[in-house]
Amino acid sequence: MDTASYVTPEEVRLALRKLHLEDTETNPELALRSALADDLKPVDARGRWKPSSLVILAGVFVLALLGVFLYFSLGRSL
């Protein structure tokens, strides 16, 4: 039998690995980036990832809450 026409298991593994790395649904990092990206323009003019305005607003809100917590827990004792 001629084995040149058969696909080896290693070639199948490499092809599946490549397919899963490029797929945004199976790659957790890409899925998270696409979920948190801006809906209208996920990439800016320079090719960098652009976060959603909701993510930025939530980050500012969390930082404000953290600041208030630190002020009232540490600031009052000084």
C-alpha cells in the first residue's frame, strides 16, 4: 500500500490545533476580547483592540467604589 496518500494522525492534530486557535468561540482569550470589544469598531485605526464604553464605565465605577471604601476604612483612622 502507498502511504503517501494517507493523512497521518500528527497532521490531523496540527490541523485541529490550528483550527481551534483561530476560532473565537473555542479560544477563551479571543472570546473574552470579542465580548468586551466595542460593538461598532472593535479595532481602532492603529489596529489595537478598543474596549466597549460599557467596560470603561464599569471600570470607573469599580475604581470609585474602591476609592470610597479605602477612604472610609483607612482615611478615618488617620
